Amino acid sequence: MLLRQNESAAYAIGASLYDYRWHVVAIDLAGIVIDREQVDLATPDAEAAVTGLGDGIERLRQRLDPQRMLPLIGIGPPGLVDVSSHVVKSAADLGWRDVPIGERITERTGVPCAVVNRSKAGALAAYWHIARRTVDHLIFISIGTGVSAGIVQQGRLLLGANSSAGELGHITILPDGPRCECGNHGCLQELISERAIASGARAALRRNPDSVLVETCGHHPDTLTALQVLDAAERGDAVALSVVETISGYLTVAVANLINLFNPQLIILGGPVAERSPRLVASVARSVGDRAMAYPLSVARIVGNELGPEAGAVGTAVLVLENAPRLILQLPIYR
């Protein structure tokens, strides 16, 4: 007798914080999203973020059968995360430090939590949905308010000795570059994040006042956002294109280093910046051969993120699915 899995027999809940918005999803046993909830934060304050996430999870649970929920909630915040204590040790772009988000959500929901950096969760989602039948080695890079990477090696998420592997945003690209919040100078995050893109465009506008970006920001360059710059580049604005070309150069160096170090088969560029700029993804894919070694590069593809802003949320829910047998047997969860 042939048996197959009843994919609707249970579901997993996961959440990730993406540009001051919680994405909360429920996925079935095949990893398909069956319901979703979004919570916008008026402030990135940790207390507001915990409250908002708790509200979003509760609204989602009210619409679903509680008997079918796997007894674990996945959470994907930004920053350095200690997966063993479920604590966000540091998320500099949000001003978070030692936030016990797993404990707080468990208090609110009565359900244990697994907490992992959102980029690592994005890598799990990409592996589950895009790559696991053909790829065992991939890297997911998220570029937004910060920059981070999730690394899958031989089908398993690479965490590192204290779960901080993948802090790509804090590799040094320009030793004498701008000072980073981490205390270093010339970190990749200070060169390609949303803040860096907006800052670079504002400086360029002072030299090129004829750019369409002047109209975009209502003649107030200080209000210009990174996403407006990326949109203008897609439309061919010269100033915006110069900014994208600059950040592409920095990102290409980082991607080439990852190819040489980890020999991935697939690199996925995600987060608000890459998802808004197909031009940036194409530029990195086109130019990385100038810097990466030819042999590891020969098996590497560079693509955009097909899963969009829900990638981290789906990935944290996938983490729950991967723990499903252990949850049933009441064993410690795998992280």
C-alpha cells in the first residue's frame, strides 16, 4: 500500500520583522502558506515590537484550528540572536540589546519559541522552496536597514559557535570608510544599506540638481528614501544609476568572497534593497566573475529572492516543521 503525507494534518507558525513590519504566516506540512497576518510598527522600540508580534500571532491563531498547530512558534528578528536562550543580543539598526523575545512571546501565547536571525530563516525558506531537490549549498543575503546572510551547507543551516555566523554586514570593505555602529570602519552595511543608499543619493543631488529625484522628494533631498532611489534607477535616472553602480561594486566584492569561502551553488539576493532593484541583482551576477575564483564560480548562480518579504517568516515556520518529529516525541528542539 502506498502512503503519502496528509499535508493539511498540521500547520506551523512563523514570523519575521522586515522593515518595521512583522510578517506572520501559517504553513502546512508542505511549506505552503495557508494564512498570513501583518503588523506595522509605529516605532522600532523592542516593547512595541513584542506587543505587535503577540497581537499578530493571536489574530492568526483565532482563524485556525488550534488542534492542528505544531507546539512551537518560529521568530526571525534582525541582529545577533542567541538561539539557545531565544534572546536578541544586539540589533543596532533598531536599538535593541538583550531582548528576550522568545520568552516574552511564550508568556503571551503559552507556546515555546525558536528564535533565529531573519536572514538565516530566509536561507531555510529558500532551501525548502527553491533548492532542496537540486542544491545542498546556498547563501541567502538580506539587504535592508542592515545586511546579513544565512548559509546552508549540505542541507543544514550554519549557525556558528554562538549562532552569529553570517554577519556579512560587518565585514570590512573599506578600512578607512565610514564608522559603523559596531565600532568598526568601512563595514559593508555602512556602504549598501538603505541608509547608505539614501545618503549617497542626497550627496549626489547636490552636484546634479537636474535629477528626477529632486521632483521625487519634492525638492527636499533630506526626505529622499533608498527605495525612491532604487525606483529611479530602474527608470534610468543618471544620479540613481550612479548610486546603484557604487553599491553594486561593494556588494560584488562581498559576494565574490562568499563564493571563494563557501563554494555555494546558489546565492539569493533578498531584502528590501535587492527585491526593489533587479538591476542591482543583474549587475552583481554580471560582474562577480571579475573577482571570484573561476572554479568555485563555475557552479554558483546569483538570483533575486522569489519569496519576497515573507521569506524570513516562512523560514522560521520551516524551522518548526524540521522540529516536528522531535516535538511529537517531546525531545529538545534542533536549532
